[in-house]
Amino acid sequence: MKISYNVNKNGFYGDFGGAFVPEMMHANIEELKSKYIKISSEKSFVKEFDELLKNYVGRPTPLYFAERLSNKYKTKIYLKREDLCHTGAHKINNTIGQILLAKKLGKNRIIAETGAGQHGVATATVCALMGVKCIIYMGEVDITRQAPNVARMKMLGAEVRPAICGSKTLKDATNEAIRDWINNPIDTHYIIGSVVGPHPYPDMVARFQSVIGNEVKNQLKKIEGNENPNYVIACVGGGSNAAGIFYPYLDNKKVKIICVEAAGKGIDSGESAATSVLGKEGIIHGSKTLLMQTADGQITEPYSISAGLDYPGIGPMHANLYRSGRGQFISIDDKDAMEWGLNLSRMEGIIPAIETSHAFAVLDKIKFLKDDIIVFNCSGRGDKDLGTYIDYFKL
């Protein structure tokens, strides 16, 4: 029997997924479940979505052959340049899709959560574009370390509300956004930024982000005469950039999938976000997945130097990739990630987001073959992280 690694009709990826939500959220989730595929498949929706991706976001993004990296590691390395999207990351693909969906659903108030700030900026951007009220929840810690993105959100007209409970990072911002949605179910749409949360969000976000992987297939076909790379590699926190580039390859086992997590200060240090290693089955934010937790089920606070990877769980798609063995998971600590931020900057003239730099550290962990075709998702640019780079390297 052929196994599919995509979502099933009940919203599960293998053992993971579903919609475990309080009664107050039930109507909103059911509305999305019953309408998101139909609306996003309509010709008028597809036309507007495609036109905005082309003329506003700047798609297709280049598939860049990294010659110096390829020569050093004696293999073929390509970078999918999502850092060149408008707003500086892949997040805009999903927010364009969801703002169009919200309009179709008659919602005139948008809320979102953000960690690194890229999803917050992307949400604020599309709300400004469409003239819709926008409220962004962000952990107080992340507000400090991602100050440039906070300023961008405010310039775009969004209200940024701090999450001051817990670790004051992404998990807590998500909690606050969910509370808001429960209290404002009629006029509000919650634009979740990753492949997490209750069904249909993981599938919906993956569909909107799948433009990344679909472009890679077309671009590789023209460049290499083969649409299938040997490896696709991406960093994974919640995992939307990874889901986007993996999407068309999920059921094609000729293409190996590598998911790169944040080990923080070390997997066993007590300050890590390596969910595949440290996580157990649990429910967070309405979805069953792998989750960092204590023996009695209390969520363990994650840590990473990158604000976008310090989430205590992973999306259910990725949990299933790990559990099934379809995806190879590698954990990269802060030191290696930061060094690779510098390496990529100096070898290819591309300053990556710290989230992205985790993925490139795989080059020192795996020996690739000469004729291998490797595609990294260069998910975001490092402008937002310059403060962290400056402090770390004493630049």
C-alpha cells in the first residue's frame, strides 16, 4: 500500500494533527475547514493570488547555484532565494493567501502571532495593502531582540501587543492570539504563520507556501533537466518554509528530506529547541504533535538564539516526517548556526536570517556526493538579526 505523507481527510498526518480546540473556537475552525479549499480553488482567487505573488511579492524567486559553496563541498548546491521576497522572507506567500481568504469570509480584523517578526511584518504588510485592521502578538523578549521588525510593523499601521507571560516568546504570543480569537469570533481572522495549530491551518499554510517547492521543480527542470533534487533542506521551527519546499516532494522518496532544528546551547543543556529529540506526543495550540514537555505534561520552555525557531513543538507534518523516517532530522547549536551566518555572508555575499543559517550547518554534518543536487531553502534575510550578529561577533 502506498503511504502518503500529506494530510488526510480528517486533518491528520499519520498520528499527528487534528483540531483540539475549545468550544468557543469551534465555529471559526469549522468555517475554515468547510470553505478554505473551495475558496482557494476558485479561478478568481487563484488569479488574484498569482498576480500578487508575481507583481507584489516578486515571484518566482531565483534558484541560485552557489558556486563557491559547491566547489568547497564538492557537490551541487542551489539556494532557493526566499530572502528576496518582499518583506525579506517566505512568510508573505502565506499572508497573501490568508488575507484573500479572510476577505472572502467577510472578516475585517486580522490578528497574528510572530516570533522572529517576519510573519508579523508580512501580516502587517498585507493588511496595509488591503486596508484591514491588524493586531500582532509578540513575546516581550522577541520585541527587544527583533526591534527592527517591530518598527516595520508599526510603520505599516499594525498594533503590536506584547506577550508578558511564560518565556515571553513565540509560544506565549500564540497563546495570546488564540485568546483574542476566542473573544472576537465574528469579525476576526487569525493568520497563523506556520504549519501549526488546529486543522485546517497546517494544510492551508502548506498549500499557500507550496509555491516554493513547485517553483523549484520547474527551475531545476530547466537548469539540470531533472525536476527532482537529491536533497531538499530547510530549517524547522513550526516549519512553514520547510513545508513549502518539501510539499511537492513529500511522496517522492527519490528526494531526501532534511529538517534542521535548533539545538540552542546543546541538546542536553536544558536550553534547546530540538523537538524531534526532546519531544513527546502532546497537544499544543489545537494540534497533536511532538512537544517538549515534562513527565507530567507541562510545556518545557524552548531556547534558540534565533527567535523563529524557539517553539516547543513542530508542525504535525514534520512530526510525521520524523516518526515515519521520511525526513532526516539534524539539530544545530547556536555556535554552528552563527558561524554559518558568517560563512554564507563571506562565501556567497548573502547574509541569512539566523533561522536559515541553521540549515547550512548541515554541510559540515553530511558528506554529499559529487553529482548530488542539493537545494537549501534560503528562507529569510539577515537584516532583522544584525543586532544579534553584531553582539555575537563583536562587529
